[in-house]
Amino acid sequence: MTKQITYSPAYTLVPTYECFNRCTYCNFRVDPYQDDWLTLEKSQTILQKLQDELVCEILILSGEVHPKSPRRKAWFQNIYNICELALSMSFLPHTNVGILSFSEMETLKTVNPSMGLMLEQITPKLLKSVHHYAPSKLPSLRLQQLEWAGQLKIPFTTGILLGIGETKEQSWQTLEAIASIHQQWHHIQEVILQPHRPGSKQPLEVATFPINQLPKMVAKARDILPDSITLQIPPNLITDPKCLLDCLEAGARDLGGISPKDEVNPDYPHFSYDGLVNLLSSHGWQLGPRLPVYPHYYDWLSLSLQKAVSSWENSSHFQSLLSI
């Protein structure tokens, strides 16, 4: 019997790499004012080239401009404009840009079928180590984002980061916090289990997660989280094929966005699509595409977003992916 595993045909746009947080494991950020922001014109050029590719989701992934910065309004407006542009060009945007205000989330809901934010870990002890210079990694702020997403009925993706100084029990507590918020609002469609892997740009040596322990973490997460939440793992960070397959057997059912570059982990290229299909099919798994919003959330979307989602479901591009 063939078993199903999903992925999102995706491409990542980065409005800016600059970020006022300085997490010691980061391989993404640059200092404020040290990056040229992605313009709407450049975004349009990139998206035009993707229109003949099998790309559905445009992940809008950005470093954070400080909430009190005089440039915050321009930063947010640029993100909104890129989402609006992506929709107008028949893509489905999914925004993950860090801590937002309630009104910013409410505004972005109008141009995003789904959104996301990694919870990472809720133990406050990390504020004395890897998050010491990262004000927006305060656990209460990130938990509040999950609450607000529920209140606003935003289909949401979150996740935990493994191997940044937490204990196993603290990871379980973080998963339990996600489960508790979901049980109130029923809005979390995916939880990512992301092992920290060392990168060439991170400023400090940080202990990494023992990758052979990931299948056990998947199994534990499957026990803690409601069945309605899909568990996602990033295949490019799991370099041992057996470990990847063991994670699937333990309950992972999604591989996230498969795109030309992992912007957060640039040292770890994605599998080739054909290579991934061959690995999975040889062990009884069928890889299939999905949209960035899950079907049971469609009625949460505005009529215009529902139309955009329906157009993709019925498009020749998506049907060709389903037939591969």
C-alpha cells in the first residue's frame, strides 16, 4: 500500500536580510542598514520568471525591522505590496516575517492564504544564551502571535527549533504549548520539527541536535499534538536517508517547501525533486504537492483568496504536479 507524503512547490522571496535580533545560531541575518531591500520591481522580475515553473507558494521570509524604527512602516508596506503582487500574478503567498502587531497580522491576512512563525522554544533560559541579544525571541511574544493568529482565524504554521540549548523535556513543553493554543482556536495546520545544523555564517559555535534522535522526537510530537496538525520535517537538514525515512514512519507527513535555496540554512541545499521521489517511492511513499493552505481552512479565507486557491487547485500546473 502506497503511503502519502506532501510538499509545497515553493520559491522564497526575502524583502530584507537585515534583522535587529542577533541569535547566535543564525545563518540568515545581516546588521540593520547593511542590506538593500527587495523592491517591488525586482520582485516582479523574479515572479515573471517563475510563471512557467511549477511553483505555487511564494514564501515571504524577512529579517525584522524594530517595531519602533522609523522604517518599520515602509518595511511592512513593502511586505504587503510583495504579497499583493504575488497574488496578482497567480501565486499564493505565505508570510513569515517575525513578530507582528495585531493590526499588521490582520492586514496581512487579506493577502495571505496562510502565515507562519517559528515558536522555536519557550524555555526562558535561552534568553541568557542564544537569544540574549534577540528581543523578539521572548517566549511570551511568540506565544502571543499564535494566540492572535487563532483569534484572527489565520491558517498557521509554527514549529520548534531543536539543538539550541534546550532539554528534551523543554521541547515537549513547547509542543504542549502549541497543542494547548490549537485546542482553543483550531488554526495550526503544521508544526515543523527543525534540527539546528551548523552553518558557515553563524557567529558562534552552538551545539547541534543529534540527528539520529529526530525520529524519536517526531514520535513524541505525534503523541503530544492533535491529529489534525501535520508534522513537517526539512529533508535537506536530514542528510541520512534512513533517518529521513524513519521520521516518516514515526509520523512526519510533510516536507515543507522544496525550492532552489533554503534561505535560513544556505549551506544545506535541497534534494533534487527526482532524487527525493526515487528515494521515497522505493520505500512505499508517494510524494505529492499541496497548497500553502490546507483544505479544511478554505472557508476561513476571504472570497478573493478562496478564488485564488480554487484557481490553483484547478490549474494545469497543479494537475501536472499531481500526475507526476
